Amino acid sequence: MYEDIRKNKIKTGLIIAIFILVITLIIYYICMAFDLGAFSIVIALIVSILSAWSSYYYSDKIILSLNKARPATHEENQQLVNILDGLMVSSGMQSKPKLYVVDDPQPNAFATGRNPENSVICVTSGLLDKLDYYELEGVVAHELAHIKNYDIRLSAIVTVMVGFIVMLSDFVSRMFFWGSFKDDDRDSRGNIIFMLTGLIAVILAPIFGQLMKLAISRKREYLADSTAVEFTRNPDGLISALEKIDSDPNQLKTANNSTAHMYFMNPFKKGRGNKKSATSIWSTHPATEDRIAALRNLK
């Protein structure tokens, strides 16, 4: 576990560095399109560093806002609060995550934040309504495991940064097709190679974003499942939760492609007859059957 935490911290630093490079190239390309000359690289660096800083420190607030989450209360969510209190003891963690609720009938959950001291566990109202005590405990333990393993930092940063890159690449693509770029005397600026690199970054940004999400998701779910069992000593509760959530037909209305990989289970239902989609190389989550089989091997 400690080795995985160390790797997550290294990956986070690497992703931030790549993000700054990609954003710098895209912003530079935009600035050159508006003929800002030597100031282009300065503007690009400032924007990329500021966006990386805000993504790191405000990723949890951005993600909660995207999902329209509200704080959980002791009065309305007594069982959820009690479960988290018990798991704090069994997990040995010192900092208690904040609890949030998304009003949606699909049972699901996610964790976010930049570290365990600034972390959040968010559950849907459907999860609270449809799962019994031990099933809910298993799901909350899974999300707490993501926090302890520092998966949340990597996941939250990737979510915000990839979203920003895709937004910028879409903006540049629209500019390109609308003919906003100036074609006169382009070579005389001496920056054609740098600008072509920026254009390549724009084209590859969506693919880059998808690969980043895939790199952090599937393996982490297996580890979080096993860590959750260490906290609860009850694999049956988590297995039952996986089966119940997988069979639920509801779509999660607040989910989108940028945040889907963060959830306990893929919020986009493919239909019970389409099992191949769950094991596709483009899937951000392992197949439910595979997760259940791994948990049964722990018993």
C-alpha cells in the first residue's frame, strides 16, 4: 500500500508537469494566432501555471459543483455519519473526510480532494435509500480507501486538468475552422515548429485525456476494494453492494465523461445484456463480475 501511495504522488507530479507543457503549447498557439509576438510564451506560461495551481487547490470544489452536491447533515444522514465514524477507527486515519450528498436515484458514490486532510466522500441519495447498513459501509469504506491511498489527488487533478485541456482544444478547433488565424507572413516569425507542436497538442488533447483517466482507474478499483475489506472485515457487504448497484437501471444525471471515472461504479449504464462494454479497453471501471470474483478470493 505504501508503495502505491508513493507511486500516486510521483504520478501526480508527472501529470501536473505534462499538463503545464500541454497548456503552454495550446495557449501559445492561441496567442500567436492573435499575433501577440514575444508576449505569447509569457502569457502561455502564466496561464498554464495558474491553471495547474487552481486545479490542484480547488479541484474538490470544482468537482462538487459539477455534480451539484450538498453537504450531508447529522440530522438527515445519521446512518452515513455513524458508518464513517466507525470506519475512521478501523482505518487508523486521523483526518475525517467531509460528507456530501447528490440528489439522484442511482446508487453511487465518489471521493475527491487533494489529500486526506482536505478530502470529501460524496454519495447519492439513491445509495442511501437502496443499500442496507453493511452494503453502505462497504461502499463508504471503498471511497475511504481511495482517500488513504491518495487516489483522490490523482483522480481529481486529472479530472479538472483534462477537462480544461479538452475545453481549450475545442476552442482552438473552432477558431481554426472559423478561419480566425492569420496566414500572412507566418514563416517569418520563426516559430512555425513551436506552433505546429501546439496544433498537435490540440489534436491529441482528447486522446491524452482519455488515456490519463484509464491509467488511474481500473487497477485502483481493485486495490480500493481489497482495502475496504481490511477496514470492514466484511467482503459480503461490498459484494452485495456491487450486485445491487450493478442491477440498478437508473442513469446518474449529473455525471459526465470528465467525472465518470471517479465513481464507485460506472454511472453510465450500458444495459445488463452488454457485458462486453464493461471489459472494453476504453472502460474506466473493471467489470463488476471481476471485482466480485476478486473479493470472493479474499474470503
